[in-house]
Amino acid sequence: MTMTHTLSATPAAFTDHFQITIHGKGAHAARPHEGIDSIVTGSHIVSALAAAGLDVTRFQGGNSWNVLPPEVVVEGVLHSEDASARQRSSAQAATLVSHIARAFGAEAQLAWQPQREAERSATPRSS
């Protein structure tokens, strides 16, 4: 009996880190109408990104319990199986971030940082 082995190559995911900086307008919590709430804006952005398949892993804003912070930073990761999915997801994220921030009267910057390009991994299979 002869045993043969076949190598099956599958692409690994692209991995990209993203960071979104949301600029609102700080205000005292007793007078929220005088500000632009970057936390509420960021929360809506997080929900939209999650629905689009991006993973949000960090949300940071402010350092006081009674002040709406002027800025929030949201970070996370995008995993995609191929270059076209990567491009579609990053373009969709940019559109969502821009439109949601604008809807709340805030501004947002989205920065991408590729962490890993797709690689091929070989998995031996017995036949």
C-alpha cells in the first residue's frame, strides 16, 4: 500500500488595523445642547462598522464623568480573505464614518495601517 500526500494551499486573511478620530465639541453634561457629542457619534459609527463586518476593539474618549469629550478614538481590525473584499470593506467603512460623523455635526478621520498581507499556507492532506 502506497500513501501519498497532497498539499492544499489556502490564502490567509489580510489584516488591517484602523483608527478613527472623531472630533465633536466638548460641553458640560448639564448643557449637552452646547456641544457635539463625540461619544454618541462614535457609538453610531461602531454599530455601523460592526454590521459591515469590522471588529471594534477600542473606544476611548474623555476623562471626566460630567463632561462630553471633544474627541473620541475608535480602533479595531478588518480581516478579509482577498484584495477585492479588503478594498470593498475599507471603502464602505470610509463612507460610513464620513456620513455618520457629518450627520451628527462632527468630523472624523479614518486611518488604515496594514498589519499583514495575505500569505499562503500549506496544509498536508493524506489521500
